[in-house]
Amino acid sequence: MDEPRSPLVAVIGSVNIDHVVVADAFPSPGQTILGRTAQVTLGGKGANQAVAAASGGVRTAMIARVGDDAEAETARAGLTARGVDVHGVATVPGAETGTAWITVAARDNAIIVVPGANFQWASEGDSTDGAGAEASVVLAQLEIPLDVVQRAAVACRGRFLLNAAPAAELPQELISRCDVLIVNEHEQAAVSGQSGPEDAKEPAAVRRAHAALRGRGAKAVVTTLGGAGAIITDTDGTTTALPAIPATVVDTTGAGDAFAGVFAARLAAGDALLEAARLGIAAGSLAVRVPGAQQQHADLDTLRAIAATMGKD
């Protein structure tokens, strides 16, 4: 039997080319210093999550805007090489592809993002270019204009998942369209208004925030808590805490995107919410062990093997 042509997961979001310099220290204003290494990689939360979704064993399509420059072809090639359909990655004439300029030094980083084409979408119509009507899951983030995300939610005929990152307040209409709202503790505080991020990791605070967000229409809520795992409130109101999987942390940059992409993929494949979250946590655990947000993702069998160790010493 031929596979259906439509993707199971459609990711709408940002595509960047990341320029990363590693140095021993940050330069002061007006100062020139020597760096140790430099690399150019595929980035943007949308692209990161699409790559992770493709590794989760389902057909994945990227919906994005890029410029009419060489960086656009680099981005398309990078996504294609990782198994992501790029027919929805459209060119904006006269625009530059989004870039991020990242300096890593002294166990910290400084980033300047130039959004470019990521902020240049049509002002009306179906922002998913028809994919929302075909995909089992539409996954969005907040590195593209909010009205584009809202139109994607309206166009979605399957399940709409929103990773509310970067942190921002959200309109009621958008929250009410979320089949699953994915946040970390900072985003949870911004979206729910229930507590500051310093308190947001406390299980009681997470439960209050989830109750508030479900009261505003979100059907299910997931809060990722890094080394503390994740707390999930399902569509029936049941809240479950899942532990993290121990890992030697090298770089946390890609953990949240790895979780969101694999989580969306497994929901699209028919897994229950908690099982999808377990595999998402496994993906995040692997992501923190290597530098960068676009490292090679593990295959589904590896993710299942890692998830099977959850809760074991």
C-alpha cells in the first residue's frame, strides 16, 4: 500500500542560519579578540523541532519563510538531509534568511538574532499553505509573528500543539485552540500569570498553572523542567510527574526543541500523551549530552531504549 502523501507533522516556525564563535572570553565594546572555533549550522526553533520530529519516525514537513539568498539553500539542504519535506519553505523576494550570531565563552553565550524572512509572511490567509488541513499534528512556536501562529491554529484540522517559546503572554483565542500547550517554567509563568519563574518549578505551582490554562481552554498542558523532568496534565485533568533521565550535561540549547519535536511526532503516530512525553524526555536527555541544537538525533529504537531507563538508578 502506498503511504499517504500528507505529512503526519507540519511544523510552522522559524528557520535560521546560526553563526557560532567559541572564544575564551567575551570582547568588550570596541575590542577585537581571537576566537577558538567558528561554525555555521542550521537553527531556529521551527527547524530544530522539525528535525527532531523527523527523527521520531513520522513524515514531517516544514512551513517557513526564507530569503532569496545562498543561506536559504543552505537551510533547505540541511532540512532535506535530515528527512524534512521543504516544499512549504517559501522564498520572500528581497528578504534575507534569518540569522543568529552566537558567541560562546566562559560557560555562557551572547546571541543576536536577525529575523529576516521569519517575520515576513502574508498578512492574511492560511499560513500553513494547506498543510493544516492535512496533517495529524501542527506544531508551532513563537519565533514568527503571533498572527501567523493564530492563523495556523485556525487552519489546523488535526491537533494543534504550541510551544510557547520564547516566553510571551498569549491571547485567549490562541490558548483555547491548543490541544497541547508546551512550556518551560519561564514560559509557564508568562502564559499563565500564576507565579514567577523562581516558584514555577514547584509541583503545586505547576498544577495551579495547568488548571488556569485548562480553564482558559487549553486541552492539555506540558511543563518541561530540565533536570527535574516534566509535569503533564492530560485532557481528562489527570496530572502526572515524569522524572528526568540522568545525563552528563554539555549544552542545554537543543533540549526543549528535541522534546517538542519528538513529542509531536509520537502523538501524530498515535502514542498516548504520557508515552509521547516519555520519548520526548528521552530525546531531551540525549540532546544535552552534545553541543548545539542541531546535533544528529537518535532513531526511534534508541529513544525507546533510553525511555525504558526512566526512573531507574
